[in-house]
Amino acid sequence: MISVQNLSLFVQNKVILENINFSMDSGLLGVFGPNGIGKSTLLRTIAGHHKNFTGDVLINSINIRSFHKQLLARNISFIPQEYTTYLDFSVKDLTLLGRTPYLSLLGKYSQNDFKIVETILHDIGLNQLQDRPISSLSSGERRLTILSMALAQMTPIIILDEPTNFLDIYNTVKTLRLLKELSITKKKLIIVSIHDINFATSFFDSVLFLCPDKYSIFGESKIITNEVNLKKMFGLDFQVIHEGESSFFVPKINSNT
Amino acid sequence: MLGLLISISIMSLMLGKYQISPMQIAAWGISHVNTNSGLQIKAEIEMILSQIRMPRILLVSLVGAGLAVSGTVLQSIFRNPLVSPYILGISSGSAFGVSLVILLFQVYNPFLLQLSAFLFGSLSVTIVLIASKLFPGRDTIIMVLTGIIISSFFSASVSLIQYFTDDQKIQTILFWTFGSFANANWENVFFIAPILLLCGTLFILKSWKLNVLSLGEVETTSLGLDYKRQIFTFIILTSIITSSVTAVCGPIGWVGLIIPHIVRFLGGSNNTFVVPCSLVSGAIFLQCIDLIARYSFPFEIPVGIVAALIGLPFFIFVLIKIRVA
């Protein structure tokens, strides 16, 4: 469970984030907003990487500031937007690194660690590739390996910064489906920043819209995602197409607003 | 691999200006293990093996291991395949320290030499670390940049010292900056051995952390490790190794750059494997280089020169491999 209260962040006296509020138990939360609005900064702050914020971030009612680094890593796993590995690990070795927060001083993996990693690689469908070096994988498979590593942390909260960036539509849908499934079967809270608003109603339980002028909207996806709020966020008019329970939004390109 | 190291060592014991047969070495070995064996060893063989070749082999192995493992560590934490112990300005700092002692003192004092090399080597790292602290967020690039600038500053200072000293001292400094094991003795071995045993053991125990650190700052923090503190510890340890090695035998390049690549190329990138293997491979590699340096020419040439000559083809090979990967 995460609860964000009056979160503001200043960098060199410049306001980056102002007065953000939301709270959620489990499920899939989508963070939307135009480029440069502070989505990545928000996710990093919640993940505990920025210290100089005001307001509170509570995890299971405990303030994030009071967490020790290792304990925090057992509660939140974070996948940054660009994940570059310098060393060419095998899929299995990289996934095992997700067990780092549970290791003792000598860094010996236990039987349990190996079992957890094996199960995850099997669930994600990477077990055939586990001994391959990551340099030999496609970018989709590489993303899945990094997700496996985050899953190996066994955290109740997973934060992903634009996990579908640069993926084709097949892999985008596959990734979102996988995250949705994880949020349901494992009762995890998964926070994702993403650009394509057309996935908002079909995949996400809740959404957080970051709008210009330091203004944010949070709520149930099917209620909040509408052309009025989208106009506030992007300054564009949208045409709405309803398809069963989901809604899809097409920008009106010729309107001069 | 350890077997390879031992065979190379025995070969080094045999070969040289004075050839010694395997039988004579075996006899010499037995007579040292079992003093009551009654084997007669010629005085000159005893002298060459115990006082010249044995300390040299040990020193070469220790230096090779130390430089190679430092390279492995630095490449992992800086996430840069072209980094070696020389990037932080340690060796140039130490070179300056040694030159300064040779300039200021008439008598040859090995302890003072080593102390000064260590102090100036550490001074370089300290400056680099302070500079990088001034630019949070961009510390890696600033660190490498400062290291390069400090290197050229100290190199210039060494040249300046050479400019102002007499011919005999210039020769001493020059010979030292080539990098050589010609003056290896037990004193040097006893100076380097404890440092290397301690740092080497620590590196092996901490090798799993290098895997995490190689992912970068954000990822390391996400996995619950204190990034800054870990990086700092590793840099201090590599500085200690490099500056003490440089103090004893001068700057020897390439080992720290090449060995980590070869080990990773052959056995994968996992540092729990790469760290111990680069210790052993570094020792083997430098032994081979040293053997070439003292045996393949009618007179001995400094090992640093041989290393650089052999290093270039290796370096090109590494560059090509990176481009392909």
C-alpha cells in the first residue's frame, strides 16, 4: 500500500512537482503527462531516490524517510527508463541480482534464491534463454529480463518508468498484459509511466494525470480518463470512441487550439 | 589455471643468462623443504634461485595480480571498458613522488621512495574524488577527466624534475619510469605481499557487489546498496594497490586494461568469477612478459617497454571486440 500526501519537489528553488496526492492498495496505476512534466522525477521520488522533497510518502503507513536502504529495496523495486548494463551477464545472473536486498555480507545465494529465480524465469517465459548473455537478446527479451530481476526482489510495489518505450505494439500489449496479471494474481501495486492514453481505460485500474501549471488529477481510470481531462493535460481536443468497457481517444489534428 | 601459473614460475626459475636444469631446481626445492635431505646444491645456483629469481617471480606475480584485479574493479565501477588503474592519476602521482625523492635525497632509501609514491598517488585520487564531489550527478565523467588532467600535470612535473637534475639522477628516474623488475629483492616482496593479500581477499569477498555496482547508481540504490560508500571503498583499495606497486617497480601499463577483457571474453562477465581469475591471469601474463623481457634479448630490457609493445595488438583486439558486441 502506498500513500502520497502533499508531495512537492524543488530542485535549485525551481518547482518540479507540486502538491501531489494519491493512495492505492494494489492494482495497476498509470502515470500520464506531457514530456518534461516530471513523471520520471515523481517515480524516482516515490522509489526513494530523491531525498529533498516536502510532504510524505507512506508505505504501509510507514514513512519512506525512515526506511533503511536494504529494507526499502525489499518493499519497492524500480526499473528506470533506460536500463543499460555495462557487463554482459547471462539472463539468470542478471535476474539473480534482484536478490541483492536479501543477501548477507558475503553475498552467497541460498537454495531459496535460486528457486525463486527459476520460478520467475519460468513464469515470464525466459527459462529457455536463461544461460544466454543479454547482449544476444532482442530489446523485448531484454526488458523482460530486467522485469524478472525486479520481480526477484519480491517487493509488494513495483515502479516502472516507461516500460513500453521503443517496444512494438505486440510487445507493448504483451508487457501491459503481464503487468496487469501480476497486479491481480500477486496482489502487487504496479506503478507505470506511459505515453499512450489509449491503454488507460483498457489496462489501468487508476490513473494519475500530471498537467501543466503543476496540477494533477488522480482517480479511477474509467471515470477520470475523458476528453475534458485530456485537454487539460495536453491542450488538445480529442474525439472519443467507445468500444465495450474501454474508451479510445483520437486527437483532432485540424483544430487550432 | 593455478597449474599454469606454477609451470610458468618453474620455467622462469630455469631460464636466464645462467641456465638451470629442472633436476637442479627439484634438488634445490627439496633441500629447502627438507633440510636433512643431504642434497648438495652449488653455491651459485643457490644464490641465483634464492636471491634473484625467486623474489623476482614472486614480485612479478604479485604486481601482475594487483594491476589486473585493479583494472577489473575500476572497469566495473566506472562502467567503462577503457578504464585502467592509470585513469585516476595514481601512477603519475606515484611517479612524481619517486622522482621527487630521487631529486631531494642523495642516498637510495627504498622505504622513503615507497612512502612518497604512495602519498602522491593517494593525493591524485583525493583530488579526483573531491573534484567529482563538486559535480553531483556528473561525477563519473568529471572523475575521469580530472584523472587525465592530473596525470599530465604530474608527468610534466616529472619531466621538470629531470630537467633540473644531473645526468646520473636522470638515468635513475628514467630507468624507473620504464617499469622494471631488475632490482627485485625480498624486501620488495615483503612490502607488496601483505598489501596484496589483504586487498585481494577483500576484492574476492566483495566481488558480488561489483556486479550490482556495474548496473549504475540508480539500479544499485534500487537494490538496496549504498552506492557512494561502495564506490569509495573500491577506489581506495585499488589506489593502495596501484600506488604501492608503482613505487616498487615503476608504472607498468596494459596489464590492468587487457587482463579483465581477456578473462571476461573467455569466462563471462560475472565478477565472482572474473575477480579471482584476473588475479591469477594477471600474474601469469606479467610472468610471460617478464620472461620475454629478460630472456629473449641478449640484454635485459625494461618490462614496461615489452608490455607496451605486446599491449598494442591486444588493445586493438579489444577495440574490435567492443565494436562487434
